[in-house]
Amino acid sequence: MNWYDDETSKNNLESTLTTKEAEKLNEEQRKLQVTGGSTFILSLPKDWATKNELKRGSSMIVREEDDGSLSISPNSFPQKGKQDEAFIKVIQNDNPDAVMRTTISAYLSGYNLLHVRAQSQKPLSLKLRNHLKTFARHYLVGTEIVTDTATDLTLQVLLNYPELTVQNALSRMSIIASSMHKEAIQALKKLDHSSANAVIETDREVNRFSLYIVRLLKLAVSNQRIVKEIGLNSQRDCLGYRLIAKSVERSADHATKIAENTLLLKEIVNEELLNKIVQLSELANAMFERSMEALFKHDFHMAESVIEKLGQVHWLEKEAVLCSQNVKVEEVVNLRLLIESVRRTAEYASDISEVVLNLNVESVLS
């Protein structure tokens, strides 16, 4: 072991000890009491009750968690003023893309009111305002523009969690991604530029749901109370669903790449190569659809069956690549990239299935 490994291990150990010490500071042992011969009572820390503005008769929520522990929380947390609002200050020379990224970060962090305000009462540029309004309409699910003045643009998130859960959003997202893949291959068959362009335009629908899912998962990680509301069983599922959402988004991106490479082709692909690509595509997209079915059905064995098909995908890819050697030189690069995107769709299906295995492994353990 090198000296820096020793130092890193030491730092990690110190960090762990510090974390454990911090957790100890937040822990407190309290004895369970019995009153009336049958009612169990546990007193609450006074500082915590005061901080949350609790008093005699305050309504409390007691919930049993999956691990058997109990969580206790006030029926409604005290309002802290503008904790639900984000204020993004803008100067005239600010890059619209940078302002947009800040706005997206605030949206993903769970803020429901996003104020984009000009400093010193100088008007926001028309380019910035149009940029943000267009992006909000196209990419921020459940968001409406409620204020639009020369110095203030306010976006409000109106959609409640139960109205569109993580599973519902992920289902719509995956259906769109699968349809994009099929339509891109149809565009390839006929060298249909109109259909290929339609696939590229549809990609933003997938991105909309992806951003929304990330927003829900970030909220669930920081607030256990909303886990059930967004359709998950526990906070432990959040990472798995984030990985799946990313894989679905990337699958849609590769459908877009298939369409983009189709637009670059000068002539229709010869029948032999086209049949190879179609065969590879049908397998890849079937794997993708089955991986999502396994997720929603919590089916461990179905997910395993998807992963087992990956070897067949690689074999079909080699067949298609060998067949592409007979194509004109100027077309080869675009076709190879197109074939790669089809293969990547299958690999993302395998990635999704691996997460499904992790989420449902307890179903096959004795």
C-alpha cells in the first residue's frame, strides 16, 4: 500500500468516526411508560416540540417503516416564510443558458415558485425571457408562467405528486422512447426525412419526464414523508429509479441518433444490410420493453431473461457490421454509428434489468 493510500484510509476512518459521533449527538434514550394499564407513552424532546411549534393537542403522524421502526412527525410542519420560493438574480450580461441551468437546478431541488428577477430594476433581455419561457413550456412538467414583466419572470409548479407518480412518468417516458426507436427504424427503411425529424423533435418529451422524475426523487431523498406519495415503497428505491430513468433517457437519445444518422444517408440501405439492422433493432427494442415490464411487475426472472439475450445482440451486431463492408465508403461511418446506437439500446435494457434484479432480489432469496 502506498503512503497516500494509508493517508486516504486514515481520512476515511476519521470521517466515519466524525459521522458516527454526530449521529450520537442526535440520539437520545427515553424509557417507555405505561398508563392506565394498557397505553404505552413515550415523551418527545421539548426542544424538538418547540422548534416545530407543537403544543398540547397538536396532531401527530405515526408511521411504521419497512424495517419495523416508527417515524413521528407533525401533521403539518411550520411555515418558514419563503422556503418554497427561489429567487434567481440576473444582470443584463448574464448568459441565458447559465440562467436557464440555475432555473433547472432550482426546479430539480423542489422549489415550487421560481422568480427570475433583474437586478437594479434593469429589464430582462427579450432573448432571456423568450429562452426561459420556451424551455419551461417544453421541458418543465406541471410548470406555468404566472408573472411576465420586464423585470420579473415567475414560474410556478402546479402539479401535485399523486397526480403523476414516478412510475406513471417513467411508464410514459419508456413508451415514448420505444416508439421513437421503432419510428427511427421505419424512417431508415424508406429514408424518410420527415419521420426522422419527427423522432428528433419527440426527444424533448422524454427529457421533460426525466427532469420531473429527478425532481421527485430528490424530494423523496430529503423528505421521507413524500416517498409513498410519489409511488415508491422506500427511500432505498430512489437510487434504482434514478438509474433506470437515466437509462430510458439515454435509450431515447440513441433513437434520436439513429434518426440523425438516417438524415445523413444519401441512398436507401441495401436489402441484406437493412434486414440485419431490423433484426437487431427488433431484439433490442423487445429487450427494452421487457425490461420495463419487469420493473413494473417486480419480476426478477423476467429481468434475468433480458440480460441473457445480450450475447445474441452482440452476435447480430457483428453480422450487421460485416454486411456494411459492402456499402459505399461515404455511407459506412453513418451506418456503423447507427448500428452502434441500436446495440446501445439493448445494453441500456440490460442495465435497467440489472437494477430490477437489485430491487427485487428478496423475492428469490430463501
